[in-house]
Amino acid sequence: MAFGKNPSHHALRVGFISIIIANTLNLTKTEKMDLYLSCLVHDVGAVGIEGHLLLEENRNMINLQEHAQLGYEILSQIPFCENIALIVKDHHNASSSSLLSRIIYFADEVDVIARKQELCNPKDLQAKVFAKFKGKSQFKPILDAFLASTQTDAFLIMLNNIDEIKHFLPSYVEDRFIVLDNLN
């Protein structure tokens, strides 16, 4: 996990990266809403794992899969969260058949890269992300969408300013793909 000082910041950054990719891939309104909500709760299963096991230096697939499974178990108990639970369950499975889970996997890894490196321009971040995902065919459309969407300094400015993401993301959700009042 790339929590940093505040776990909610990680969820917001992953949501921001995921929605940027989703818009570039022209996902449906329903897919975008499921993706957005899944990003906000994708690490809920971490509450069941000792904190030191989730620190960057202890990050491994066993801990990651365990918290993803715990997240699924928590969310699957909520009647309207079935799709979100399934997305969260696979968000650390690189070969998942779920595009939305793979987008979160990708966005989570981008956040890890961005937090580990003090990257000052989008080209540096793009190069690191490209190196990690090149040759992984299941991520090609996601990688291409990310590279197409992150060519400007505005992306890094947003990614590094959680207050901007907090302001931007809810309005982006409403303006771009859903008006919450019209859910009925």
C-alpha cells in the first residue's frame, strides 16, 4: 500500500488516476461509478491486517491478496456493494478478467511509484510506469490511456495536491458521468 501519512489520500489518488484512465477508455457511466466507489474503499480489508505488514518495505503478494480478500468479505455483506466487492477482491490480481480491477491495480502501482520517487515532471513518471508495465498485454489499453492522459504538468500538480483532488474528484464524478440526484 502507498498510504503515506493519510490512507484516505491514497484512495483519492488511486481514484483520480483511475477516473482519468476510465474517461480515456470511454467506459460507461455504470462502470465509472463502480470504479470510483471501488477506489474509495479498495483497501478497506487492510483493517484486518497488522499495520506493519502493509508498510512499503513489507509489501508482498500474500499481504496484498489477503487484504483484498478481507475487503471482499466486508463489502459483500452490504447488499448494494456486490459489484464493488468483486472489483475490490481482484484489485491486486494482475491477471484479473475484470478491467475495473486491473485499472485499480494499475492506479495503485502508479501511486506507489509516485510516492517512492520524487518525480518532478510527467515524463519521469510516465517512464517509470512504462518500464513497470511494458510487455504486460493485459495492461496495454490501460497503459496507453494513462500515457495519453498524463502528458501535462497539470496531472502531476493534481496528483501531488490532495486538496485539489478532494475538490476536483466529486465534481468530476457528477459533471462527467453521473448526477447523484438521478440515481433512481
